[in-house]
Amino acid sequence: MTEIVEGAKAPAFDMPADGGGRATLSGPTVLYFYPKADTPGCTNEAKDFTDHAEAFAAAGVTVIGVSKDPVKKLEKFKAKYDLRVTLASDEETGVTEAFGVWVEKSMYGRTYMGIERATFLIDGAGVVRRVWRKVSVKGHAEAVLAAAKEL
């Protein structure tokens, strides 16, 4: 498994995104990975990033949320909560694996592979400046925004 650390070059990515677009690394980016659209923690995280969308844009930083969900599900999720961040689909898990967040998880005694909630702040040169692993949602978007403003 790949471990992306601060100061490392971010892996390039190109994923289908909501609205028929593509999510790629082009300029300062917050790339946040979440397990599944329309679940409580993932919804709160997306809403928190949306609440700060204008501040991220003012700082020149694009926010992209990544899950394994198909684009159609992401579009429904985005519309349901009026989300104002880009949502990208990594159904084949290539990007989540490249960032080292496709991990073994366990719940109720069952182990399975899934996406670890993690966030990467990438500068305009494609260098990872901050990494948050095993993210706790409350207050996370604010912490990421504070770091993004320092780029």
C-alpha cells in the first residue's frame, strides 16, 4: 500500500465527476476521501465543506470529494443536500489505492476493504502539503480551510 506523506508529489488523477465533468489535479486542491455518499458522517462532511466553499474558492483552492459511488448516486447526493463541492467517482479504486486510503476495515467482526476517511491538501505545484488520516468530521473542514489559506 502506498503511503502519501507531506512533501511528496501527489499522484495524478482523472475521475468522472458530477455534472458530466472530470476531476483532475489542476492547481491547489483539497482532495477528501469518504466511504459512502448519503450516510450520516459523509453527509455532514460534505455539508461542512459546502459551508466553506466560498472561502476555499476565495483562497484559490478546489475541493473534491472522492468515493467509490457511481456518478449517478453522487449527483443525487449533491442535489439532495445542495452541495457545492465537486464529487468524483473512483469505482475502480485506482485513485484511492494511489493515495493509500483503500484499506482493510472491520465492523461487527467482519473485515472488508473500504475507503478510509482522509484528506489531502495539495499545492499548485502538485505537492502534498497536509495530510489528515482517520478524519473525525466535526471541525475538519475548518481545519482544512485554515491550512489552505496558508498555501
